[in-house]
Amino acid sequence: MTDQQHERQQFERGTDGPKVIVVGIDGSESSMRAAAYAGGLARRQNALLAIVYVQPVLAAGAAMGAPVSETTSEIAEGLVAEIRTAVDRMKGVFDVRWEFHTFRGDPYNGLVTAADELKADAVVVGASESAGHRIIGSVAVRLVKAGRWPVTVVP
């Protein structure tokens, strides 16, 4: 690829509609609505739907000896099973290519890493259901402020 072709590819990225849509899920109702919305968008745009679960990492002292990695793995496995069941139910309704990815870290940095590594053209997240996020700033607001991808926030 010549430098000119590379520059044109960078400039045109996302202009014909998204080819990779990243949706963040955490098991909350708003994140599941975001996944459904992103699935419809991916189907209409013939895009790849990348479903991302960010596995939380707690500081060693915060766990107080609890097997945190096992707990978060169980949550991730439960979410995978829930998503696969939902996708099986939607076969024929949502004819969409999809992948499931897990990343470790806090939700914001995990989604940024996912969007970068998966070369996302768009990011979809559910609105925060936490009262504390209104003060600190939700993941969605932080993603919008990053200004690197179109971000859709689903209520």
C-alpha cells in the first residue's frame, strides 16, 4: 500500500458506515439494550459486531483474600452463555457476524483498548445506571470526550 493509499484509507475510514461496531456489555439491562441496538446497526450496515466484556481487575488488597479472578471468570462465562442464548434466539432476525471478546481492566480503558485493537469504526454503550457516574463521569461521556470514534449511548 502506498503512502497515498494509506492516507486515503485513514481519511475515508468510517465514511461509508461502520465496518466494525464495538459494543460494551456488563450484564446490565442498558448494556443488553445497547447490544441489541448495535446488532441491528451491524445487520443494516453489514458490519462485524464485536461484543466486548471488560473483566474488572481489583487491587490485591481490595479482594481481602477472595478468589476474585474465579468470580469474574464465572461472571464472564455467565455473560457468554447469556449472549449465545440471545443470539441463538435471534437467528434469522439478526443475520449478523459477531465475535465476543474479553479484556481486563476498568471499563473505560478496556473499551478504548478493544476499540483500538479491533479497529472499531463505532462504539455503542449503554447509559450508566450508577448514580456515582453522574458525579465522576460515565464511561460513555469519557468515550465521547476521547473523540476517536462515533459513540452511541443507548438508554
